[in-house]
Amino acid sequence: MGFQGTTAAGPAGGPAGPGRGAGFGAGAPASVVGLLAALEGVGADPRRGGYTRPGFGREEATLHEWFAQEARARGLDIERDRNGVLWAWWDVPGGSRSNAVATGSHLDSVPGGGQYDGPLGVASALAAVDHLRLRGLSPSRPLALVVFPEEEGSRFGVACLGSRLLTGRLDPAEAAGLRDASGLTLAEALAESGLDARHLGRDQAALDRVACFVELHVEQGRGLIDRDAAVGLGSSILGHGRWKLRFTGQGNHAGTTLMADRRDPLVAAAGAVLAVRDAALAVPEARATVGRLQPLPGGTNVIASAVDLWIDARHPDDEVTAELLGSIHAAARAAAEAESCEAELSTESVSPTVHFGHALTSRLVGALGGVPVLATGAGHDAGVLAAEIPTAMLFVRNPTGISHSPEEYAADEDAEAGAVALADALQELLLVP
Ligand code: GLV
Ligand code: MN
Ligand code: MN
């Protein structure tokens, strides 16, 4: 299943080979829409609709192969680093890999996600290379296209897993022991994909090569609809975190256990779900969600013995997020006590609010002719990278305003406008050191 660093042929049952983006190799840039069309069959979710492409899984590996083929078809040099991050290099003749401009995104998805979250940034990066070549650009510094694994954290629980490992924001030993829903550890999943968990962790040499990073992403809200603009730049990423609540009670028989005798953790969990919603409603600008809940063992005629539920909470002020979690935890303990159960809270990942540096963003606003600048409530690898190097984000309008759902969308002309804007941004950065 692993990433085949030197394979030229397309994987069986995978996407079409390189150059399928309309016009590639025929004197026109590949279209973003054509590039994305090649991915349509990969991880299509028959139950939810949309796509399910878990990090370090088969579907993501297939998409990484597709990216490697498209990059090689453009003469870029592909490497996979020890944390599973893909790098495709447009080198400066005779030059070294330093002071590089980097762009890219991710190819994994949430369960039942849309077509654009991640792949739009990767396809746009490939198309931007074509635009720059057709403009006859000869860069004075290298360009790296980057693909981060497991950005969604939908398999191993930690958001932006690849960029956290690359930057050392996650302890490698802790990461290696993370488990997916089937109990497989990250170390085991990495081994299946040809990586050794003993080599995980901050990669200073890889980071030292990069001077700045620009991630293009489909917008996941309504900011660009409201501003009537196809493309915008990012100002900030809302602080976000993930926590797990485990309720334990007494597993028992649904028919023989009198209502008064029960210690039902699912009833306690139901109270916590409402408490999460109510806690966020009470704090201006807060968002809190329970999107996943798992009773153990999960049987119609079985009172659960334990229930896990996961909380996603977000607020611009990280202290307020911590207070929000404090009140959710207190409410969960009260709900557990009322059912004679126990509640235990653990943290899976925390990402503080990120404000992108003004200098890079305002330079790109100028290069793009004064596009709007807007905040986002969604998390991105760019948010992790921003602690290391100057980082900016470009957003492409999503006319539905919906994301993490098959209804996520970008009009074809907006997707192409996004790739042109990315090429303009990269050109600005590549020509002037
Ligand atoms: C990722 O898209 C997130 O915001 O969780
Ligand atoms: Mn996402
Ligand atoms: Mn994303």
C-alpha cells in the first residue's frame, strides 16, 4: 500500500495518469478542474456520499501516488520525508534547496468530506507550476510543492498530524502510539506505508530549506460570498482543539435491568452533548461540536458499559477555550454523577489561534490587486507552519458556504482563478528574494 517513491505507472484502480488536466503538455496550463476530475473515483463514500480518505490509509496513498506522477510529469523531483510529508522540487539550476518558496495542502479527508478540502490546494499548486512555466518564469529561488498527510486527523485523532510531526509540535513517541478506530497504532500504519516510526519528529533540515509557505484552500464558510469575490487572503485561523470524554457505567441487559437500577453511560453522554451546545451558546464567538459518539459495545438490547464522545471546541481567545472546556467538563461530571457513572476528559490536540504575519499577507494583497482579507474558523497545516516561517493563505469562494460535507463546492471558473492567483503570488515571491 505504501508510497512508491519511484513508481511511474498509475496504481491499479487509481486515478488516471499524469497530464489529464485539460491542456497539460499542449501549451496550456492543466486545468484545476481536470486535475481534480482524475481523483473522483478515489475514496468515494457509498454511505454518506462525498469522499472518505483517511490519513496513512489506502486512499490517501493512492492520491499521494497521483501527486507524485503529476509532479514528475512536470520535471519536479519528488521526495517523501521521514514524517510522510511529500515534497516536489522545482530547483534553481545549479542552486541549492534553500530559501525556497513552498505551497501545497493535503489529500486526506474527513469521513464523507467534499471534493475540494485539501485537493484544491494541491491541484492548484500543480496548475500554478504550469502557469509559471508558460509565463517563461525562471525563478531565482526554488519552489517546493508540499502535501501533508493526515491533516484532518480523522483517523488518529490529532489535527494536522503531518505538519505537527514535521515541526515537532507533537511528541514522536506519543504520536507513534496513537490508535485508529480499529486499534492499529500510527507506528503500524506507518510501517505499512514504508515509514519507520522511530524516525518521526521535528525535521530541522527539511524546515531550514523553506523561507515561506502559501496554502490555497477552498473557503469553508461564507466570507467570499458576502464579499462577492472569487479569491481572498487569510488573516487568521480560529483556535481549535479536540477532547475526548469517556463515560463509564455498568453494561447490562436491556430487558432485565429495572430503570431505577441502571448506570447507563449513554444517558450521561446525552446530557453532555446538550451541555457542549449550551456552553458554546453562552460564550460569544465560541463554537463547540460533538460529531462523533461511540457506545461500547453498541447493541440494541445492551446497556452500554462505556461511551466515548469527542468534542471539537473553538474560540479566538485560547484562554476562553480553556474556560469553555472547564465548564463542559463540570457539566459532564454532573451528568455522569446523576447516572452513577464516571466521566474522564482527555485532550487530543490543541491549536492556538494563529494570526498570519502582516508583511507577507499585505505583500500578496498588493500582488493580487487588492483581494479581500478574511479570517477562517477552519484549521490548516498553514496554521502550524506559521509558528516557524512566514505563512499566508489564499481562499477560493465556496458558493454553498458548506464544507466537511459533499455539498462543499467551488465553481470551475473560481477554481481556475484561484490557480492563477496562486501563480501570481508565487511569482511575486519567487522573483524577489
Ligand atoms: C479542518 O478542516 C478543521 O478545521 O478541523
Ligand atoms: Mn477539513
Ligand atoms: Mn483542509
